[in-house]
Amino acid sequence: MGILEVKGVGKRFGGLQALGDVNLSVQEQTVHAIIGPNGAGKSTLLNCFVGKLIPDEGSVLFNGQSLLGRTPHEITQMGVSRVFQTPEIFGDLSVMENMMIPCFAKRDGAFRMHAFESVDNESELIEKAEQMLIDVNMVDKRNMNAASMSRGDKRRLEMAMCLVQDPKLLLLDEPTAGMARADTNNTIDLLKEIKEKRDITMAIIEHDMHVVFSLADRITVLAQGTPLVEDTPQNIKDNPKVREAYLGE
Ligand code: ADP
Ligand code: MG
């Protein structure tokens, strides 16, 4: 059984069937990419994992527990974090101040997160945040204003803010959208490092096939709201159905 098990998920928006009978199993400690043309339902599916949307039918289990009907913060507490298409950081604050946001959320009791259970004073929180910045190679930018950084560094900071919560499952919706090639490559390297160093599973939606084929262990191709095929990257590349439906050949 996978860390994330999606069974028979369907979602309609009025008359539009955005998702229909989606079955998907994400295995622990793998990177599972979900690809497909614009409007295929990728973001809708991800939104069903994080409490932003409730499917009309089907089930979504994380570690055997249903995610449906839970609030986004409950889902975060269970160990599922999400990285957005546009980095969700606070531009007016410094890098370190941004890092302290998920940490203080714990201290102030808004969240009770597993990652901070053994931490009981502010200096330990700061230490944990600093260690995370070292891990993502940003500690030298700790006092920089977040708004002034490159898109790649903003993404790096956002990732660090997620990772400091020790998620078990990281969901990424087009993490390199709109990035210059150099920032895209930095993001690929960062995700590879995260994959190697941490006990983490990733489900990634991505348009850029260079990113997908650099990172993914498994790929699901979504077309018109339904998985067309799930396979290894090599088999996906060679699959004539995929070439026709998605790669446009
Ligand atoms: P993708 O992320 O694969 O590009 P989406 O999941 O964003 O696709 O969208 C799938 C389909 O559902 C599209 O036709 C889109 O227009 C529609 N859709 C998505 N969100 C909504 C919504 N909140 N209300 C109505 N239609 C939506
Ligand atoms: Mg989308």
C-alpha cells in the first residue's frame, strides 16, 4: 500500500467533469510525477489532497487515514505539505523571519506539529530554522529581504519553510513554472538533495519534461480528468499513447 492512496476520485464543477475515476498510488520515498495537458485536472487533484476541494466521490488515504473532510492545517499536521505555483513567502520579511513563521505557529499554539514536539524553547526553534537554511544552502542570505531574491531563491526559501515542518509527503504544483533555466536547474538540484537526504515522498505536478525526467521514479499521465497510464519515466517516453495524447506526436 502506498503512503498516498487515491481511489475512484471524481470532481465536477457544475456541468464540467474535472476528474473522473482517478486511481493513484504513491509509494513511500519515491518522487511521483503527475503530468498532462492544460486543463487535465492536475491542480484539481492536488487540491483534493490538501483540503482545498472535497471530491464528489472516491477516497484519499494518507498513511491509511482519510484526508477528506479535514482542514488544510489538520492535513499539514498529519505530515502533508504543499508548495505553491507562486512562492508563498512574506516579501517584507527577512529570510530568517520567514523561517520563523512555521516555527512560531507552533510556539503560539496555532499548530501542534509533530516536527516541533521535542523543541521547547525559542533558541531551539532558531537553531532548527538555521539548520534548515544550512541544508538548503541559504544561511548566508538569512538577513536578506525575501522580496529582493531571485525566483529560484524564493522557491528555495519556501521549500525550507515547508521542510522545517518535517513533512512525510511534499506536494508540488509546477514548482518551476515561470523560472529561468538556471533557477529551474537549481530547483532540480535542490529537490534531488531533498530526496537523497530526507525520509520524504514527493508528488509533483510539472509541465517541464526536463524537470519530470530528472526527478521522477514514477509518472502518471492525466488526460481529461482520468489517468491514461502510469509507468516508469523510460516507458512513458516510449509509450505511443502518451506521445499522441500529451507529447503531441
Ligand atoms: P490543470 O491543473 O491540469 O491545468 P485544472 O485542475 O486546473 O487543470 O482544471 C481542470 C478543469 O477544471 C479545467 O477545465 C478547469 O477550467 C476546471 N476548473 C478548475 N477549477 C475550477 C473551479 N474552481 N471552478 C470551475 N472550473 C474549474
Ligand atoms: Mg494546474
